Amino acid sequence: MGIRGSLKTRTGRINLIYQVLAVLIALIFLFPVYWLISMSFKADTEIFGKTLTYYPHVFDVSPWLANLRDGDF
């Protein structure tokens, strides 16, 4: 194998580290967008409750429909 084999392995490891870091950074930046969208479908009791939930247990589209029906929207 020699130097070339170890260089390919080292380069492959470095690329893997960069890819993992890129995915982690993307998740950190995309989580607030997910949070905003999921909060828009939660009921008020679930939003302001004591228990933190990451997805809506009861899917509620009534706030969206109320905003679309509003004439000032």
C-alpha cells in the first residue's frame, strides 16, 4: 500500500469529517424553520403547555384557514 494507500484513507476520513460537519451545520440552520412550521399547526394548549413537543400531536389547520379567509390578508 505504501504512502498512496494511507493518503487515500486519510483523505477519505477528512472528507467524511467534513460531510458530517456539513450535515450538522445544516440541521442547526434548518431546525428553526422546522420549528416555525410545526408551531403553526399546533393548538394553543400544546404551544403554551408545560411539556415540550417537537411535532403537533393534534394537527390543527384552523389558524391557517382563519388567516386565508381574513379580508386583510
